[in-house]
Amino acid sequence: MNSFLYPQTIEVRRTTRPQAGGLQGYGASTKETDVRVFGPVPANISEARQARPVPHGVPDAAMFRGLYLIVFRAKRGLIRTKDIVIDEQSNRYELVTVSWGFLGYSVIGELLEV
């Protein structure tokens, strides 16, 4: 149940990596390669840093992508960096930092572009 403090709903997923060698398919995170770790759970998502456009002549890798602070309750040790958070609008965030405190998790997620 959502509240004033946790108005959004999220789900935490983890990408499964193939263990075998040889010819491999596309290795990035997709809904088909992710497994659910936790959720759905109420959360609060707020912008931590705005995305900035890439100036002309600068490589795309230099672009600052949007970072979001995501706060939610979960058991300690359950969430890791590189996990994927999906909100109710199907936005996907890759976790860059993960910290746990007495209020639960406070994580920074980078918005994944399609």
C-alpha cells in the first residue's frame, strides 16, 4: 500500500548471466533475462541529478545521464549494485550505489534509455 512517504511502486530485478562459454546471445539486461529479486514494494523516487545533453563534438560516453534517489524498505543484504529497479511506469534504473540504514535502502539509480 502506497503512502505519502512512498508514493510509487517498484520491483527489483537482477540480470542472469550465462555460465557456459561459446556463442552467446545479447548480454544486456532485458525483461526476458531478468529475474525478480524483490517487490512490488512502495518506494519514493526523486531526481538526484538532471541529465544533460551532449555538446556537439563530444563523445556520447561523456553525457551525464539522469540519476535518481530511490528509497524503499527491504531486508538488509538483499539488494546489490547493478540490480535493476522498475517503477510502475516501466522506467528502468540500474543501481549505481546501494546503502542500507534504519529506514531501509537508499540507492542511486541511473535511468536506462531504450
